[in-house]
Amino acid sequence: RGSDELLSGSVLNSPNSNMSSMVVTANGNDNKKFKGDDKMDGAPSRVLHIRKLPGEVTETEVIALGLPFGKVTNILMLKGKNQAFLELATEEAAITMVNYYSAVTPHLRNQPIYIQYSNHKELKTDNTLNQRAQAVLQAVTAVQATNAPISGTTVSESAVTPAQSPVLRIIIDNMYYPVTLDVLHQIFSKFGAVLKIITFTKNNQFQALLQFGDPVNAQQAKLALDGQNIYNACCTLRIDFSKLVNLNVKYNNDKSRDYTRPDLPSGDGQPALDPAIAAAFAKETSLLAVPGALSPLAIPNAAAAAAAAAAGRVGMPGVSTGGNTVLLVSNLNEEMVTPQSLFTLFGVYGDVQRVKILYNKKDSALIQMADGNQSQLAMSHLNGQKMYGKIIRVTLSKHQTVQLPREGLDDQGLTKDFGNSPLHRFKKPGSKNFQNIFPPSATLHLSNIPPSVAEEDLRTLFANTGGTVKAFKFFQRDHKMALLQMSTVEEAIQALIDLHNYNLGENHHLRVSFSKSTI
């Protein structure tokens, strides 16, 4: 590691330190004057000011905070000040990121950090002096933008190295909750098609080999998830490339799975690890001795929120993610809200089973999801969003289930059972929808568009939901899909509620979800 990574300078303790002017050092000698950002929540800007960073934090970790929300276009680390500036491609992405992290405090290396809008509208950095940060950024962007391994980018080994193998070796530290093969599949599927997984215990540690279809996906997953926690403050992922390039799975059971071969026998609990693989594994394990939790390498809560956004699951403090499936939603617009509208919006993050708008308090509702992961996911993404003009609050309910009204009792349609709904997005195991869970954004992803429907028809349809359509683009390869951008996230939420499953004719029902892209 270069000396610029060591802890240096003073830490600004107060979240509101008034920094009238500070000298920004990128790699130690870029003495530009930079106006400090002393506003907590100033006017939105695509440049974010991040404070209270741990001293030894790397550029890659700071960039990872922004990746789930869109493209990161520039970074400036102020090592001596324990601060950084992060520039995103769009203001919209920055707004989504700030909103997200205001609900879920981001942590890097087990330390809470603070994110706010910068006074700067863009970052101008001297690239020669800010070389290391630029190299890391280029490498990350190359991995994100193209589906080819990076070449010709020289980056220090602590940042990004070209992908070697489509197989990742995963060790899980601090495993206080069970981590199953399905949990790993759900997390890693975000980054591409997972073909095979083998899990086993070695040296009293839960380990796994996981094979992607493409080495680039393995590279992206390693970059985003290494050092992150699956659940809050525990189950830390340690990820490395395996020397194996292909896994030989013999059985499909709870220890191993080949998703390309659903016909494999279950093997009745026999060891799933091929002896040849076990031997190869014994050789490579000694190369990466993972020290215990006291070592600085074990980062108990590194960027938990970033991992959550990237992996589509959020561990909230004190909540075991296996837990409650029922959410309490309050501050609803009682004139407008219906069980159907809540089903559609919350259905973006899980399969809604039942919805009950409270009879004596019609601005509140109980929503039962299919499992605890889905309720966590819906809560982290929808708490603080605007629905029908009101900022909704989403928390875990103390109820275990949503009761249906007794037979013959009319509750004015306030309770609805969606258990058998054909509109559940996540029914099929390994469904593509698991890979496309994103925070609410102004850009919507549309699919299942029939050939007869033109851009103009869709623009008109979406404008009729009460918002303004700012941009529209059909997918080049596939006119069944398109991106459509509303002018605000609130308008996009409204359009999704109104138009998901809208009948466009020719037996095509429009599918609408939030997109991470911008047009």
C-alpha cells in the first residue's frame, strides 16, 4: 500500500464542522483551494461530500458506496481530512443515493460515515496528481460498462485486477446466522447468471465455490461484495478467485446445486465435493489464510449499506433477516391509497401476500411479504419515498401475519389476499427479477411491449398518470423493452402503480420496474 493510504491529519469530529476553506490534497501535493461544504442538506448536486471516513479506507470502498445507484464519474480523496468527494453521472442518481443512505446509515470499516450534497456541481481534479483514484475509477467503470476483462489499465493490486476465473471462492466470517446456498444465490445473482454453487465446512468455517457464466461477472461480484456483510454486523464475505475454472456438481441438494442441470439426483446428503476438487482446494486454501476477527483484514461492518444496496438486502440494526414478514406502512394518503396500489408498489421488492388498510386509521396499512428478506428489502427501499403526495414511513410490524376478515364480514374492501396472485415477480426460483431490484428512481424499465405500440403511445400513456415524460428509449436489440424517464422519482412511483400490468392489447400486459440506468 502507498503511504497515501495511512491515517494522516486530523479527523473532523462534528458533523457540522464549518469548514470555510480547506486545502484538498490528492496524493499529497495538489494544493488547490477547495471550498468546504458546510451544509448538511443543501441543494441537490451530483457531487456528494462524504465525511468521517476511516483513515485507511480505499478509493474502491468509497466508489462502491455509489455503484448501486448509477455510474460514478469522478472521485477526490482528502486523506488528511478523512473526507472524499464523489461525483455521479446524474443528479438523479445522487438524490437516490442520499435518500437511501438517510434511511440506512452507511458504514465503512465498522464506522458510520456521513453523506451530503456538495456545493460543487462538478468535480475538477488534476488527473496527473489524482492518478491512483482515477485508475481505480477507470478500472471499476471498465468492469461495469463492458462485458470484457479490463486490459491496458494499470491499477495498484489493492484495487482491481483483471478477472481470472468465473469461479469465486467464498469464506464467511462471523457466521452468527445460518447462510444457505439460496442466500448466496440471491446475493450473487445480482451480478450475472450463477451456474453452480458448492458449499462445505472446512477448518470449522463455512465456505463455498460459486461459478458465474462469465469471469467479468465474477470480477464485479468480488469488487462489490468482498468484505461486506450479508446480515447486519455479521456473516462477512471474504471473496477470492478460485484456481478452478469449472465446478463439477454431482447432486442438487442444500449443499450443492447446478442450476444448468435441474435433473441431477439429490444424493441423500452425501458429500457434494468431488475428491479432485477437494484436493485442489486444500492446495489453494493455504494461500489465503484468513485471520481472525482481530486482524485489520476482518472488517466487521464494511460498507454494510453499500453491500445491501448492491446485493439487494439490508441488515437493519438488531433485526435478524430471517424474521418478520409483516410491514407497517404509515402516513399514507387515505383518500387515494388502495390495497391494490400497495400491492403493486411493494410487489417490486417481494411477493406481497396480504394487505390490510387499518379500519380505524386509514392512513396506515399492514403488508405481509413472502419472507423476511423481502420485507427488509421493501422497507429499506420504500421508507421515506413519496406516494400520492405524502412521504410514507415503513417499519417492521409486531404482527406475525395479516388476519383476513371473518367469513361474511364486510370490511369495505380494506383487506385483500394476494396469496394466489399471478402478478408475483419472484415466484420462480432463480427468476431474472431477482437480479433487477433497484431503489425507486425516475427512470423506469418497461417490458412486454407489443410490436404495434410506438414511442408516442407510451409517452402519452405515461403522461396521463399526471407526470412529465422527460426521455424515452427503446432497447436497440429488443423493441419489447424500453427505458422511460419521468421528471421525478415520485412521478415514476405513481406511473409504476398505475401502469404495471396495464393491458396494451394483443394479450400483452406491460411490466414496469425501476431502472438503475439513466437515459
